Amino acid sequence: MLNARRRTRRAMTIIEVLVVMVLLVILLAVFLLPAIGQPRHRGTRHLKDSTQVRGIVQAMVVWANSNQDRYPLPSVLDPENATTTEQGAAKDHTANILSILIFNGWISPEITINPAESNTAFIERDDDYQYTDPPATVRPADALWDPAFKADFSPGAPQKANNSYAHMMPSRARLEKQWRNTFSATEAFFGNRGPEVTGWTKGGKRPAFNDASNTLLIHGGRTSWEGNIGYNDSHVAFETTMSPEGMTYAAADGKPPRDILFYDEPDDLDGLNAFLGVYKSAGATPSEFRAIWD
């Protein structure tokens, strides 16, 4: 009788182990199936995008190290107007800034296109960048970049854009105090572009935005923005909100609310809030900079 009881206990123990194993398999399936169902290239593209943002940020820093700690500025580099017919600060738009880095060999045209780019109808790699005597310049032999490189992805543009990324507006206070290697971990200056912000509540964590924007599909979905952002201490972070933790600006009422990466808050006291954009045009004042959205 005793042996029979022992055999019964051993049999029950084996059954219990089998039940536990089955439950574990079911639980693992529940947690792993969503990840398995994702496209395999998504993680690879995310990593490559982060690497490209970091590469451009580092190129800007290397440039600054040889230019009094300032990031490239076309109006300063080309005062004699040998490269483009644009005059003065009108040169300081996105296409010219990135083209300077390409022309000098700091980056390649390939890395200005996000590997997960969702707006392929209007954005493509520049496969015909001219490094020597660019014909689109005023004096090709004295050219300092190729102005045929474009960043305007608006539907009415004469050609496709060659850039996926946004950057700080180099104007007024931002130009003077932030368009340089400041080593600040809270000054965003380059990264994935964002959607157009259509509504804003002071201090709110989630602004209203255009949920039809193509940029939302690069790393996420229609309900939220996610992207890689480079800061002025050269680190790159993957942000899951347009108003990252710790980023604030000086509001006129003295209370520092959270800063939105892609919005120029109207109550900003000193003009140093984050405002990353792709700028189709530029000028001597912030009002002359035209940010474009898709």
C-alpha cells in the first residue's frame, strides 16, 4: 500500500511539471508573438537611423572644432556670393547647411535620408551630388557647396528633396547662443523631423498635431511621434514624446513649462526654446525662416 501511494505521488508530480511547462509555453507565446510579428527590418532601420543622426551631429561638432565652436553657416562661409545667388542670411536654410558638410566630405548624401523614410514620393537620395565645380553655382571653380542639393519636400517643389532630417533654427538668440558646441544635454539641435503642431496648451505633455503627417510613420504610428534627437553635448536619444522630460523654456510668467521640439512657443521670453524644423527659406530674422511639414 505504501509503495502504491508513493507511485501515485510521483505520477502527480510529473503531471504538475507538465502542466507548468505548458503554461510557460503559452505565456512565452503571448509575449513573443507581437515581436515576432513585427517586420525584421524595423529594428535594423531604427538602429541605422540613430547611427546616421549621430554621424551628422558628430560632423557638425568636428566642423565647430575648426570654426570657433560654431556649426556651419552658409552666410558666413560664402560672403562673396560665389556659390549661390542668395544673399546674406537668406543662404542659411537646411539644404545649404547640409550641403556644406557633404561638399567637405564630413558626411555622404546617403546619410541625409532616413533609412525608414516614409515620404518617398517627395524625398530621395541625391545620387548626382557635384563635389567639383558644381554647375548650379555662381562661380563653379570657387564653389563651397553644391546648391543643387535640396531639402524642400513640399508638393509644389520643382524637384524631390534630398533630406529627411530637421535642425535648430539658426537665427537671433539661437544663432548667437546655441548654434555652437555648447555641451548642453538639454539643447536639441538636430534629429528626426516632426509633424506640424496645430494646438498647444502651456505645460502640456502632448500637443495637438497633424496626425496625417508622414513623419509619424517613420518610427511609430498615427497617434504619437517618436524619433532620434541629437543634443548639444553630442549625445543622441530616442525620444517617445515631442516634449522630452527635463526640457523646458523660459516663459514670460517665470514658470518653466515643458518645451515642444517642433513648436516655437509664443510666450518664450528669450527665444531659446527648441524649434527643430526643415527650413525651405531663411533670413536675418526668425519670421523669414519658413519651416515645412509633411
